[in-house]
Amino acid sequence: MNRSRLLRVAAWLGACAVGVLGANAVAPPSAVALPKGTQLNLDHTALVPNSFGKTQSVYLYNYDTDFALHDVTVTIDTAKLAGVATATLTFDGAGPCKQSGTTITCTFDTLASENLFAGITTLTFRPLAAAKVGDEGEVSVKVASRDQTYTRTSTVTVSEKVALEVGPIISKKAGPGDVFTNPLTVRNAGDNAITGVDMFFYYEAMFTVPKRYDNCEYGSFAAYCHFDATLAPGQEYRLSEDLPLQLRPQVPAPGVAGAGFTWSTPVDGRDNLDMVRATKPTHGTQGTLGLVRTSDGLRAQGAQTEDSVFLDSQHVILTVEGTNRSDVSAVGGQVRAGVGATVTAKVGVKNLGPAYASGISEPAATVTVAPPKGTTVTTVPDGCAKADAGYVCRTAVHPLDVGEAVTWDFGLRVDTAGELTGTVTAKSSTPDVTSDNDVAALVVNPAGGVGGGDAGDGPSLPITGQSGLALGGGVALLAAGAVLFLTGRRRRTRFVS
């Protein structure tokens, strides 16, 4: 993943770093509802007249899983930059990419990601000597493969150089479910008036937005606001009212949470705006959020850029007060199969709340599976690996929300007759309500026919909680809900209690 996209994600996470040092930080590392599937990217570019130019990377990425494409042809068309800028290969030589006029072509037998990222090439953009502020052109990228086709159009804009400066870090206190306000400020630190300024911020999964303004677009995980105001050189501006956010009731406490608000010119904010608009955002209807300014009438030349790789983000450090913890419960199960047969056992973890489980540098929850003695593991699911005591499985969701369960299907061959018992142990990344349900039993061929079935009949009723509940609780569940259980058995339905 290139620096600019990492910086955009880091803007949301940056305020959480303080919490890691001295308290239980509650911000999950991937709590943002990031785009699903493989994405093609070439950032929009702003060029200052008569400057050396900028380099931008063309790449594919996926926030969830690694990927591979086969028989790949990448076509980069720069013809629409005529009169504005040139685009050339940054590293012109032996390699998969060749340039002929305004077309760059790259070929790969296989283009595979490493750590969710697959680089294609790097381009250098330089403004033409005759280009004026406001001149604009486009670059189109097409990735065609045997597997999938991706396209992306990036805009290159010649822009006046300006400088923004954000306000200091803000410290606040709130409890889960509380509303808190953010007195955000921005300053024109340059010599030129800035016409129009934008603000971008993430709010999912720690926050909700209790008041939504008509000059802001609210997507599934972030918001983008435009302020039609002129910022005079040397002048600081504040919001017309402090921006309210509400801590989700499921946020763990005590701890530290963070929010980051990124200020930019409209030209520099285009990639963030694209990210919000990709989620089909809506405008608010609760008034207009403005900037309190000291002067009118100053107009800049047109398009503007800070011409920097650094983001202007103002951070809010929120001390989360009270006690609010997750209750991560192990999910065991009971299955039946004859000796020599193989059966699938579904095991995992479920968060009973009232807080979500999250991790800054580790999975939201980790599950250790000790298979029953007398069985052989024939299938190890993705996300699990062999360990000393059996197998360790790590959740890939951040956070593990209240009521959410993650399970893995293990293939077990039955080698010994009779009841065979193993264990499933769950561990949360955050302090837990209780440890009483951190261990559950995984039982093959339970005595008395609980979870019964013929050889190869498949998994039965997964049970959450400690070992005693897994062994005896199954009978109680059957007594309380026999109809549901029998219906599930007929349909081979698997569910988590």
C-alpha cells in the first residue's frame, strides 16, 4: 500500500497511539469499514507551476486477503494530459512496463499481492511550462487479466501552493454512549488566501454522528465536509459550532479512544472524497456547519494544494470513563461419526457483550483448539495454525462486535470408539467480563446420544461457554428448544447459540 493511502488510514488511527502507551486503547486497528474486494488505485495529483513534479504509484490492494491475477495487461493512457503535464515511467529500463508516446503498457504472467498489496509501476508527473493554475487533465488506467478487469481515472491539476495548519490536540472525557463536542480549528499559515477548505473524518466503529450537516457527505464509515469560505493569510478559523460525536455504547471502558479530523484544500482532498462517495453517502439535513472567519472578499487564483505528503489532521484524545467490557465466550460443539469416518466440527468464539472486543496489535480474539484424543485432524481451516497444545485460530474481524460469532470448521477423523472430548479456549484482546465461559468442550460421540446422528452426519449443536455447559448444557438446550434443534438436524443447519 502506498504512502498516501496509509496516511489516510493512519489519520483515523493516529490519536489512538497515546492510549497504547498508558491505558487500554479501545480503537480496533481495522475498525474502519474499508472497501471490500481488490481495488485499483492511482491517486489524484496536484502540481505546482514550474515545480519538479511528483511521483505516484499505480497499484492494486485488498484490505482483507491476498490475491493473484494471471495473464495481466496494464494500459495507462496519458493523452488527456496534453497542455497540462507530462507523465513518464519513474524507472525506465528493464521491467514489465514500456512507454510509447502517451501510452504505457505493462505485462505480467502473474501479478500477486504481498501483504495485501501488488505494485504495478510508478509514474512521475511534471507540469508543462505553459500550464496555468486551474489547468486539469486525466490519466486512465486499465488492468485486464484472465481473472478480472479493473479501471481507474485519476485527475492531474495545476494548483497554487498554499499552507494549512491545524489546531492542537484536544483532550476530552466521556463514557460509552455519551455525546462529546470537538472545538476544531484551522489556520491559513501561508501567504496566499485559501478559497474553500475541506474536512474529512472517520467515525465507524467507535462513534456515531448525532448531528449531520447539509455541507457534509456521510458514508458508511466516514464523512467529508466542504466549507465555502475564504481563509485569509495568517488567520485562524473555528467551526461555527463544536462538532458533536457520540461514543458507541459498545466501546470498551475504561480506555482511550481517538478521532482524527483532516483538513485540506478541495484539490488535495479528492482521494478522501472518492473513498466516501464509493459508499453512496447522503448529505445531512440539520443545518450548515460553517467557519467563523475574520474577512471576506479575498479570492485566490483557483485550484490550490499544500504540495506535501503530510496530512493536516487535528486529533482528539478521548479518555473513556466507566466500566464496559466484552464477554468473549468459547464456542464448542458435539458431533457424531463412526470409527474411521471423518466429521466436521465447527468451533470458535462469540462476543456476548456489552462491549466489543478489539486489539491494537493483536486479533480481537484468539482461540486455542485441543482436538479430542482419539481423533486426527484432517482439515485445518484458514486462520488457524498448529501449536504446541493443538491449534491456534485468530479472528480477522476488528472489532468483534456484540453478538458476533466467528467459527472455524475442523475436519476430524474418528480413530477410537466411545466418547472423545477436547477443548476450545477463547481469549479476548481486551479485559473480559468473566473467564467462566472462556473454555468449552468439543465432544465426539457424546454418551447418551446428545448431538447424535449417524456416521458422517456432520456437525451438530455448537455450545458456547465453559466445559460443564458444553457437556450438560446441550441437554438443557434440547429440552428447551427441541423443535428448533430437530428442524436444524433435518436441514443440516449449523447455528451458534
